[in-house]
Amino acid sequence: MHLLLFIVAILSAFSLLIMYISKRFIKHLSISKNLKHYFHLFLYVNFFGIFLYAMGRYYIDFNNTIYFLLSLPIGVLFLLFCTAVIYDVLHILLKTVPLQEKRRTFFKHSLDLSSVALASSLTARSIYEARHVVLEKVNIKIPNLQKSYKILQLSDIHIGGLIDAGFIKGIVERVNACKPDLVVITGDLVDIDIEKAKDALQEFRNLNSKYGTFFIVGNHEYFHNIEAIIQRVKELNIRVLENETIYIGERDMGFNLSGVYDLFGYRALKFMPNIAKALQKRDPSSPTVLLAHQPKFLEEIKESQKIDLVLSGHTHGGQLLPFKLLVKLQQPYISGLHQHTPTTQIYINKGTGFWGPPMRLGASAEITELILS
């Protein structure tokens, strides 16, 4: 029932976007009625594609080619909406600025052409960015760390649909090529029924590192039987950190690696994060690295708990450029390395996969190579 309400809400929201695009963009374009008709038809096809995408995400199995095509309309309509807003503002300004009629017509035609070209080029660029995962190399100074460690961070992979076994195999090969000391996966690994994700998950057995692979749940794990996901991940010889700490390295030469459940646990009323419990068995004389899916988990950390570094994900870096503004309303940081307090740093991975449309703009997918020294 909750899933059905979610789908209805999404479709209703996109109905409003289509209405705006139609009345404030397409209607004012200096093109023939036939072309406007085709533009409207394009909008309706996209809306139907969003409906089929929702069905394919949860109810119907499509092959990858069809699923790819059905994944695009969400991003396409959103980018069209953003273009329409810019067009609307400029169109209003153009009508109010005193100009000769011939010059006004010229600027109007230029605005029409450039707006359509902008929407098309942004769509093409965003599809390209989503399929090209960047290796981000970051050096982080950790006080009292006695030797250097290389951590490879993956986050927000969202297995399901286009994020399949082939995609994961490529990611695993790139991680292994970096020869990490350990690998961490900071949530939102699975975004589909666990049985449908089993082939992709099996690829993680091939991860190689000195101290192993560690995982914490994200909010999306709660949507797809979190108990089953945790159990399946453990069967891959991946250590799931459930409000707990493990020591990495030789005694007095390493660091505490802690992990907590996601903040969504408070809403789900199960698998709730507990930072005090997570830190109970840590070595207080060694630095502490905390895995917490959402950057705003920083609000749960007390200064006295002395966390040196937090590794997070969740934000996708905004995924599509305009979304950065919305993410900033909810999260303290969107991506990259930040000095949160004099004693605590945080790094936010932009996500190794994507959620929804296979599109990214101004927020490339990433594998993070963190050198702690």
C-alpha cells in the first residue's frame, strides 16, 4: 500500500511538471502547431515511460535495453522543467525590456533555439556522466595515526535495473587494481528484491584487500527487507558493522573502524543507530573512522566522542545539478572533504551508481581512494 502511494505521488508530481513545461515553455515557442503537437506527444510518452519505469522497478521484469529507455524519462522531464523555468524567466524579462520589435523577435527566436539545444545537450551529457565512474584520490591527515592506510570507498551503488553484475564486475576490478588495505561500502548497496540482486552481489566476493571489506546499511536497505540484505552480505565474507567497532591494523599502529545503522532506522523503528554502543569497545588511544550513511549523522556525534573522520554517502552529490539545492536543505554537506569541527573531518562520496534515471550532471559517479596518514 505504501509503495502504491509512493508511485501515485511520483506520477502526480511529474504531471505538474508536464503541465508547467507545456504552458510556460512549449506554448511560447515560435514553432508550428505541428511541432508543438509533437512536443506534447513527447511529454505524454515520457509520462507513460515513468509509469512503466515504476512498474519495472517493483513489479515487472524488463530486459536491460527496455529498462534503460524507461529509466530516462524521469531525468529528461526534470531537465526539461529546469530549462522551462529558465526560459520562463528570460521570456518575461524579454517582454518587459524596451526593444525594437525586430530586435525583440530576433532575441525571442534565439532564446527558443538555445533553450531546446540546452535541454538536449544537458540530457546527453548527463547520460554520459552516469556511466563513467571517476576514481577520486583524496589524502587525509589523521592525528596520531602511526602509519598510512589506503581505503577504497564505494557508496550508493543501488543494485537493480541497470546496476547489474556486469557493472559491479567492472567496479570490483578497478578497486582491486588500487591494491587497497581495506574496502568500505557506506550504504544503499541494494535497491531491489534481494533474490534479484544475488548475481550482482556475488561479484563482491572477488574484492581483494589486506583487511577485508566492511559494510553499513543505508536508508534504501530498509525498503527491501533489511534483515535479508544484511544476512546475504555477510555470506559474501563482508563484515557488516552494526553499531560496532573493529580494530584495523596492528595494535597501537592502526585505527578504530566504527559503523552505525542509518538514521532511517528511527522511522522504521528497527535497526536504529546507536553511536554510544558503536564506540563501546574501541581503543581510545587510537584514531577512529566512523562509517555513517547520511552526512547529517554528524548531529548525533558529541564532541567528547572524538571521531577523527566520518565517511558518508547518501547525497549522490545532488546527482542532477539542480538537485544540489534541495539536498543542501537536508544535509550539512553534499560531497567531498570537510573539516566539520577542529577534531572531526567528513568525506562524502557522490555515489558509485545512481538512483532513478541513469543520469548525472555536475556530480560524477565515483570510487574514492582515501589515503589516511
